[in-house]
Amino acid sequence: MNAPIKAAIFDLDGVITDTANTHANAWKLMFDQYNDRRRTEGKEPFETFTLEKDYIQYVDGKPRYMGVKDFLSSRNIELPYGTPEDKKDTETVCGLGNWKNSIFLETIEREGAEILQDNVRKAREWKKAGIRTAIVSSSKNCQLILQSVGLEDLFETRIDGVVSADQKYKGKPAPDIFIKAAENLGVKPTDALIVEDALAGVNAGRNGNFGLVIGIAKEEHAAEMKQNGADIVVENLAHLPVNIVSLKAPEELDSALVRFDQIKQSYKNQNVHLFLDYDGTLTPIVEDYKAAFLSDEIRDLIHSFSKSIPTAIITGRDLQDIRDLVKLDELHYAGSHGFELMGPDAFIFENEEAKRSLKKITEAAGRIKQATSTIDGVRFERKKFALAVHYRQVADDRERQVKKIVYDILSDYPEIKPGKGKKVIELKPNINWHKGKSLRILLDRMTTNTSTDIFIFYIGDDITDEDAFFEILDDGIGILVGDHGQKTFAGYHLKDVDEVKKFLERLFEDLNG
């Protein structure tokens, strides 16, 4: 099983308090005023500081003076460093940093700081569950802000700009302040999670080898956060599980077959629900996705399950395609990664928001097909809500070319997001939707007895199954089949489809013995 998280380390601005915007606006006001001063003094002005790019890339999450220096360097401006005692009208790195800080403090004094309630509520839940807590910030105003909103007692230790300057800790993206916070809490970094809203912060989490790095960001910034080190990206912490765990490499997981007796204790006296992926889970991955047929033995086994417990298949395949392959009308199905659902009780669901992206997916698909027409082995699987670009049959030396073509074309379509799989790139609507969310919708339809505790099994093999593994951390077990090349939220491991069959046989025997 994945190790339970023992400590949670939170950034302040943009995570605990809504002061990130206050900081950002203070930075812009200071640099804009400094630009005007340069112009008045006859010096060459620089390109205007922007919140959309410059704040995120050069300033956010970094120690104050480092942020000044990095932004000025981006504009080829060199100033003396100065000292932290420099007045705000001194033209030094420290002087500009102090100028920004005075603007920030004046705003806080005038307007106050607002608590991000969803995140604070989750911090309290974790602390109540025995998870230790720390606050980490590059700001020297951290203690002042916490006192002003009455949250100082929420955290057992604080590593902020004042402590970092005194102890000479390196700022983000170096992991020093996070590692020191974990040390103060008496845990190893691998047993702690980090919650950050800045690229430099999630980068620090990755650099420090922390057990889980959570990025706070809007959907449009999720990809960039993950590229910089976030394991998961959420808009807030509200829906994260209380029983949160660290990520593990697949090879670190115990076998679900070897540990079956341990697993039995998890679902004892509970109402078991079974969710299964298809390709790579119930059928082996094959060169031609159209030839991934279900064996009679596994079909009969799933049919037997459906008579005794609620059973569903969640897949990236088109809904009609998966129903034609499985041929079991009594199951619940989620196709196209959950954008379309169907059940035996005439239940049908289609994601209305996703429908608005279909024309753009069709347009992008046409361009990709034309651009890859001279590359042998590229296969296209059009689904109602997605397009899968398969390159399993492409020569090794041309795979990079296929991926570059796809991602270059997708850069013109903000309405579409790419999803990675095993030798496949999925073009999906760029909305906050995934297999985990579709699982919850199906669960509501499948559950008939709400008075009993529910236990969920989800078995899958792909990166797209991680959303479902994460979704059931509080009320189930995820089992990863094979290896998708990344760390996982699954609790156990099975080698291949043959082991899936053996596990399901043992599970069925135990449930119906």
C-alpha cells in the first residue's frame, strides 16, 4: 500500500490566505511606478511588467529581492544589490523590494487579508486526522498575516522569509525551507505533502522529493504546474480525501494477489462495487486497438460479478465501441474517459460542456491527419468526445515527430487538452472532467442500499486511471496493472491481464463463498 501522509506543509499566499493577488498587484504597481521614474529621469523605460507572464515566471513564490533581481535581469537591467535597510526610494534591488513591501503592507492595513476557507477547512480536517502541519512562505510578513486572520495556531512550525534570512536558507525553487519544515515536524520529506500555488513552489517540492506535491491553480494553468513538479492540480483542497497518501512507483507496490488476505480485511462487511478499465486491464495492449477482443473467460467472469455486485467499465474508448466489445448489457459503462455514460436502467449521460469543443476537435483532427499523412503507422480513433492518435505502429525514430506535430497543432486550440497514454495521445475537451468524476456519477446510479458502507475497487493500467485511483482513496482500493511510467495513487499492483483474471476469480470466490 501507499504510505499515509504524516505531514502537510502549506504555502501562505494563494493557499491559506487570498493575499497572492495583493502581492501581485503590489509588484505591478511598484514596477510601473519605477518605470515612470526611469522615464522622468531620462533613463530608458522597460517593457511593462505583466501579471499574466512576468509575475508568474520571475517573482511568484520567490524571496522578495530575488524576485526583483530576476525580473530586472529579464529586461537586461542591472542595479546594485544594496542592503535590506535601503529606503524604498533607493535605486537598488533591495530598495525596490522594500518599496513593493510598503505597498503590500499599506494594502493589507487598509483592506485586510481574506482566508481561503476551503483550504483552511481541509487543513483543519487533516490536522484533526493526525496529520502534522507547517506553514512555509518566502514572505517576511507571514507571521503578521497569520496573526491578523487568527490562524497562527493552525500550524506547528513556521519557516518564512524572516527565518530564511536569519538561517540563510535558499529560497524556492530550492527545497531548503520545505525540508526544514519537515524536519521540524519530525518527518521525512517522502512522508509529507506540499500545497503550493507558485511554479517555484511546486518545483521546490519536486526537488525535495516530497511524497505528494499539490498545485493550486485554475484548469488553464494545470499543465504548466504539472510540468514544474505538481503531482496533482486542483482549484482548491475541498474535495481532497482525508486519508491522503504519498505517490509510489509501480514497482514499489505490493502484489494484490500476494496481499489478498490483507485486502479482504479492507472490504469486510461492506457493499463492494467493481470498476474496471478495458485496454491493458481486461485485454492485453495490442498493436491494432481494433483487435483488442475480450476473452470468453473474462466476459463470463464479469457477467457473474454483475449478478452479485454493482459492476462498471470505465474506458477511453467510445461508448458504443466498448459496449460492442464487452457485450454485457447489464453493466454500467463510461466511454470517452467519462464524457458519456450509460446504464442498464435506460440511464444516459453526456457532458454538455464537452459538446461545445467537438467542432474544434474535428478541426484539429483534420490538420493532424494531413500533417502526419506521410508517416507510416499513425492510426486515428475518433470518438464522440475525443480523438485518439495512436503511434504504437510508428517507427521508433519517427515517434518524436508525431508527438511534435500533435502538440504544435494543439497549441492553436485552447479548447482542447492532450491526454497521454501508452503510445497514444488523446485530444479531449479542455474542461475539468476525468474518469474519477464519471466514477462518482455511476456510483450514485449503481448504489441501491445507502444504509451500508460502500467499498470500491478500481482496476486500471493507464495514466488516465490515476484520477479514479485518487478519487477512491477514502473509500476503496486502486489496483494498477503493469507500469505506465509514472508514480501512482494505486494501492496495489498486478503484472498483467492474466493476474487481473486470477485476482477477480479470488475476489468473486470470496464474495460469493
